[in-house]
Amino acid sequence: MRKINFLLSVALLAGLTLWNAKAEDHAAEGVAPADAWKKLEAGNARYVASKPEHAHQDAARRTETAAGQKPFAAVLGCADSRTGPEILFDQGLGDLFVVRVAGNIVDDSTLASLEYSVKHLGVKLIVVLGHSKCGAVQAAVGGVKEDSHLGVLTAELKESVDLAKKWDGEPLSNAVKANAILMAQHLENAGPVLKKAVADGQLLIVPAVYDLESGTVKKVEAPK
């Protein structure tokens, strides 16, 4: 009898564990675009206040995500070593689908990666994350001529620099904001996957800038 009770207990525990895992998966899939952004804002507030929770960073989460991923948001960020999205948004394994490239530019590779996150992983939010004092943007603002592959990168940022020149304020800061905004717009208009998802209300794309000194992430928009 004890053996039967033990086996029943094990089966019940396994069933509850599976149910909880499925419930978490469904919860991740069901995060609305606006709620996903609020979740990132809350995580950033914890990071700024030096009160991170460090959730989803243990062995149990590693085991859970080995079977598959259900990130609730994607981030197109800069490759700068000071701007790791999981850290500044206080998230863990499997929470964010992250694409990083110097200057957080949209090219075929980054676009394909983000399309994958939306089409196959169910991501409802993409954050285009620029940051203060971005070296790539600074090189483009300064008109630096590169004869290596870096020249390709600065050329991709020219449109952002030209837009920023129309705004009042500090050139580099303006160009960083303009770049986040323009790259977000490029993603919004990128067919067939992202454009349709935005039009259907299934995807929100947010341009934002991370401040290296304060640690804050703020949504940005073009001056009126």
C-alpha cells in the first residue's frame, strides 16, 4: 500500500510540474504587447534601484528552457559590452530573444532573426534599444571614413545622422534617438512578417534609449 501511495504521489507531483510548466508557457504566449513593455519597464526600474530579482537564472530554469523557448519580448540592441538587455531589464534565461549588432542597425540578418522570433516564437514586442555615447553612431556623426567593413556600418547610420541634424540639441544624443526611431520604423514596414503583425495588432515595436550613467531605459519619439 505504501508503495502504491508513493507511486501515486510521484505521478501527482509529475502531473503538477507538467501543468505548471504548460501554464507558464501559455502565460508567456499570452503576454499582450503593452504588458510586455510594462514588464520590461518594471525590470529596468529594479535594475536602476539596485534591487534586481535575478529570476529565471537557476538550474531549474536552465532545465526547463532546454526543451524550448517562449520569450515574451525581443530586443535589437547594440553590441556594446555595457548594454546587455537581460541585465538592464532584470530578466533571465528564455525571457528575451536578443539580437545585437554595433549601432543596433536593421540589415537582412537582424531582420530575419526578428522575423523568426515573431513568426515561430510568438514574440509580441520588439524593442529597438540604442544607448548614450554609442561609438558607432558617434563615428557616423563625425563623418569618420573607414576603409574596412566598419565603413559599411557607418554608412547604414547616415540616414539617422541626417535626420538628427534637423533637431535642436546635442548632435550625438539626437542621432542615437533618431537611429532607434528609424530602425523601429524600418521594422514596422518590413514585410511580409513584421508589417502584417503590426497591422493586425499582434506586435508592438518600441524605440528606446538606454542611458549608460543612470541605467534607465526610456521610450523615445521624434520632436514635434
